[in-house]
Amino acid sequence: MGHRSVITLGREQGSATVPFMGELILIRHGETTWSRSGRYAGRTDLPMTDAGIAAAKALTPALACRHLVATFSSPLSRALQTAELAGLSDVQPDPDVLEWDYGGYEGMTETQIRRTRPGWNLWRDGVIPGGTSHPGEQLHQVAARTDAVLERVRPLLAEGDVALIAHGHLQRVLTARWLGLDPSAGQFFGHPHPGTLSLLGTEHEQPIVSAWNIP
């Protein structure tokens, strides 16, 4: 994790000056009982376990050395509490950072879903509608939210780093879109572990994944 005590507007690369770009720091919230057991938790507001709380606190040193210019979070308590325990301030709740709405699959495991839908794959087959609180989203709807987040974040990266406290599937879709890929390419990134960091940056002015799943 690089320390940036001085932020410059550009850096020399050969004879050209490359505009400075900070990194987008993706933080998955700490563990909950559902994440530990593999149950799909989209909009259900679950508290963190003791292990989740400890993992969130352990993020503090890595974030303290960053020049953060903005921090956005899912409005759910597990994300907001992770931000607080990690020492982040001026956190802006953003509904576009909520997890994929799993609809009728909320609270179920993949094994349970496949009992009625053999071979089911979230990225290919999507979800079924749930109740009023879990109507469900399809992949293109999740991608539209991540595109809106990135549109707001990219200009801020010219000034420093931006932190985003989010959820596993949302983070994977957003990463695919950061790279300019179809949102379904999110399936090729390993599911972020609770309480970990991933870094999205640039190299030679091209978007890259700088790091993934750092505890």
C-alpha cells in the first residue's frame, strides 16, 4: 500500500506528463453469519460477527496512509460500521453501492437454489422476483448502478484516492465495468472475502486491477 504524503498533478513518463490518478479502494464489509454460511444477502440488513468486527478494525493501518478525497458506502449497517471501525470519516451513504438484489433467492444458499434449478448460475440465469422488500435485479440493472458510481468517482481520482465500502457481487460487477468489460465478466474475479481490500488503478493510462482480496 503506497504512502502518498504529496499529491502532484502529473508525473513524467518519457517526454510526456501523465495526469495523476489515485486508486479506487474497494472494501468488502466484515463477515456476517450469512456470508459465513454462504447465504445470499442482498438488502437484508445483517450485523457483523465478532470476526467481521475484528477484520474491519484491522483495515485501519492500510487506510490511514492513504490520501482519501472521498468515501462512499452502501447504506446497510454492515458497510457503514466497517467504515467506522476502519477509521474512515465523512462517509457518504450511496444507494447505488447496495448489493445485487437477489429477489426470491434472498437468504438462500446456492445448493438450495439448485435443488429447484439444477445448474443455476447467478451471472447467466439471474434471480426470480421476491417480495416487496426484495423485488430482484438482473445483471444489467446492477451494472447501471455501478456505471453511475464510476461516473461520479472518476473525476475525484484526479485529486487522490477514493474508498468504496461495498458488497461482494457489486464489487465484482463494478470491477468489470472499471475495466470496460461486459458486466458478466465479473464472474471471473474471485469473490472478495469479507473485510478485505481490492485496488483499482491505472497503468499507462489504462484501467487495471492493482490488487485483489488483501486482508
